[in-house]
Amino acid sequence: MGYDKIAELCGQLSYRDKFRLAQLLIQVARKEEEEKKPDGRTPAIGDFHTIEYVAERLMKSKPAKKAALLNFIGAMFQFQGGISDEDKETIVSELQKKKWLNIDSNDRVSYKT
């Protein structure tokens, strides 16, 4: 499928879907660029310093629900090309392993004191 066909199909999208598509395209392009030029890459999601950075920011904001927590983490990485839902979940899992936070059965988040 070529550019012209995609542009034609995009004309049928709602304005919100156009914004979502634009964000996705930016993320995909940045990821491809990082793969081609790995020397300028940001640290891996599982990197200790990345987890520490997220934990420090979370201690200030303290989102109460898991959905808000995932949204907050996504917002932290939006200017670096975004972050996948899988990576957000990985960060949350790492934070739980390191006892920075706990998520109960009702998706409420509690933080270490």
C-alpha cells in the first residue's frame, strides 16, 4: 500500500483518530530511527536508572488507580517517542518487584512510605 492510498483512507478518519494515527506514526518513525542509529538511544526500559527515575516521579504524583499510573508513565516518555503498553506494564512490574508500589485486586495503587 502506498502513501497516496493511505492519505486517501486517512481522510475518512475522525479528527481524534487522525491525531492517534499521527502519534503512532511518530512513535514508529522514532523507533526505526533509533534502531538505525543506536548510539543516540535512550536507556532500556528495564534499566535501573529508568526505573529509579520513574519511581522518583511517582512518589511526587502518586496516581491512585492502575489506569492513571499507566497513563502517567506514558506521559513521562511522550517526548522521547512514546512508550508501548507492554513497556508500561514492564515498568509497573519492576516497580512492584522493587517494592516501590503495590496494586490490589481493585487496581488501587499504594506506595511505599
